[in-house]
Amino acid sequence: MAAITASMVAELRAKTDAPMMECKKALTEADGDLAKAEELLRVKLGTKAGKAAARITAEGVVASFIEGTDGALIEVNSETDFVSKNDSFIALAKAAAELVAKHNPADVEALGALPYSQESFGPTLEEVRKGLIGKIGENMSFRRFKRFTGSKLASYLHGTRIGVVVEFEGDEVAAKDVAMHIAAMKPVALTSADVPAELIEKERTVAAAKAAESGKPADIAAKMVEGSVQKYLKEVSLFDQVFVKAADGKQTVGQMLKAANTTIKGFTLYVVGEGIEKKVDDFAAEVAAQVAAAKAAA
């Protein structure tokens, strides 16, 4: 039996980022063979990845990639904000965005099957994802992506949590300013006519309830409802919103674009975790449960 030294354990830990004791166990099982021990750990880490798959991933990053008229925007999720700042995780997200732009996968499964290697993991993006789950010890997933092609593209990332890509014709500076505006003001459509009917109906229902509480006559209440709906449409329609960089505080995005002779053909906005129900841990309840379990086992 080969002697397992501290330096061997440290070397294996540096290569795999696995817990110290797991490294020592793997080296012992492999009789000191570093390569074999690393392979054993990969198997164990893969198991860890399987167990992590059920955990909610509501944190993460948004990444973009643009090359000519091809581009992509992707959201990659993790369980905690801490991991979303991990260099390996960020590299995975950026690589995934580039793969989407260059290979046009049909869905997340097809994206995962694309060739990619990182930190000795591979040969596909999915295998890298699983490997990093084992290394970092936290679930991560490719949530959604969109590929763009055939138009001029501009993007804006607000940190790593908000990402925007706009398809445009005209001035690139104006397009980038609009992308920044979208990240800040979060419109839901280009124009009022493009706002989804279900959102308008929801706003109308709320406005009708408020009008009913006012006790106003029916004709006045109806005008109140319509006024509220029209106000809402202006607030969520990109071209009707007041441009965030407007010098006079009044110029709309539509007016700015007209002055810059620029047309926005479409936009995509991703906000990390949007629509995902986050798990809220009750620390006190968790401790109480652990104490009760310990008493029951005694």
C-alpha cells in the first residue's frame, strides 16, 4: 500500500476542488495513483451532481455573445448568489452563449450535447455542467436562451443579473443606449399595440376594481378605467417611455430614435431568476428539526 502524503492530497484537491477527506479516500482506494484517484472522484462528483439536480436554481447570470449579425443571450442559473460569482461558473455561461450563437441549438438538451471542454471536464457542455456541479457542490442549469441572426445587434449587461440584446438598423450608439434603457425601465413591448392582451386585461381588471371602490358614476368610472389602461400602456411600451438619458426629462425613446435615424426591430430582456419561486430557508425551524432528529436517534 502506497503512503498517502499531505502533498498528494493537496495536489488532488487543487485539481478537483473536492473535500480533503474525499481526496484522501480516493487516493487510498487508488493506491496512490493520482490519475486513478481523480477518475474515482469524478464518478463520485457525478453522483453529487445527480443529487443536486432537484435543488432550485434561482440565482445565476445572464451572458451574451455577438459576432457580426449573429448573437445570443442566455440565462444560466445556480442555487446561490455566491456561486454566480464563481469564475468557472461565469466561464461556463459565456461559453454557452457563444455555442448558442454559433451552432443554433434547438433547445437546452441540444445545447448540452454540443462539444465543449473546461477544466478537464467534457467532451460536451452537459458533461462540463455536471462536472462543475460536483466540483462546486451546487446545482446549476441552463434555463433559457435566444439566438439572433440577420440583423445588427447591440447588447447591454447590467452586472451579470440583467441582460438585453436589441436588433436594430441605424446608429450603434443609439441602439446601445436603448439596450441600457431597457435594462433600467423593463418595457414589455416595442409599442402599445404589441403589449400582450393578457397583461392589458389584468391591468383593466385592477383598474375596474379601484374605480368601483371610488363610488363614481358608471360613465366616470369607465373613463377612469380607460385612463388607467392607457397610462399603463405608455409605461410598458418602449417607444412611449421617457428615455432615461433625455436631457429635458421628456423626450421619449421613440423620439430619440427618430432623431438618431435608428430603428429598433426587436429586443430581448432577461432578468436572473425572473418567475422562479425561490426557496426561503427557515433557519430556526431547520435547527429545531435537527435537534428533534438527534433526540429521536438517541
